[in-house]
Amino acid sequence: MRRGRRRFAAIAATAFGLTWTGPAAADDVSGWTATRGPFAWEAKRLSCGVVGEKPSRVRAHTRWRASPANGYMRLVFVRQVAADGAGWVTVQRQARSTRNGPLEGSRRIVHWSQWFFPFEDEAGATTRHRVVFEWRRDRAGRDRLALRRVRQFAPCVLPA
């Protein structure tokens, strides 16, 4: 059951993300979480999810205003659950990238969206979401990573 749900969520999120970037790429973002030099990023958690009913939803926007042709963006969406005395445990993770795709080297705003379906045994658990933003270069060596930033959201409790 979990594998099927994960596969469905990954396929749906990827399809939605790819179709959303085309016409919406020219849209302006209401406000950036932060900017640094030619980099800009923004992320929002739209919902925490409900076990057995609704997925948690996270939306992010990135921009690299001075991207070279060999530059690409990578995002990692992470959902973690609080473990008893062991801190946070990653239960779902989804990485996405513009590398070797039509958006590689793009100076446009790229819109990303991710859904995570909470598992049945997580009712009442405390969960949190993180988004890791990375701007990278297609080259070997130490300076592949141009910038890395993490946006972490406040924990929330999953209703049953």
C-alpha cells in the first residue's frame, strides 16, 4: 500500500510540476523568502496533511537570474517525523532537478510542488517539512555547488 501511494505521489507531483512550469514560469512570485546575488528562493507549506484523507503539500519557487548554460537547480523535499528521544527521522524524501532537461540554464522562475501522503500509523505524530535549495554547475571539482539554502517549517501534528 505504501509503495503504491509513494509511486502515485511521485508521478503526480512530477507531472504537475512539469506542466505547471511552462505557462506559469512567466508569473511573478508575490514575495521571495530570501535572495542572495543572482539567486532567489521561496517556499510555503500549504497543508500538513490528514492521515488517510489528504496529503501534505509544499510549494516552492526558484530563480537563478544569471544562470550559465551549464547551471542547474536542484530541490530536495523532505518530510520528517519526531521519534521518541531520537530527534527527527526522515520518512519521505523527493529530489528534483532541472539538470539535463529543458529548464537547465533557465533564468525564469521555476515553480515546484510536492505532495506527501501520511502513513496510516502516523495519526497523532508530530511532523515537519524541509526544502533544500541548491544551485549547481555541470562540472567536476570542488566548486560544483554555487549556493545551498534550507527552508524548514514549524512542526505540526497529523490529525487522524
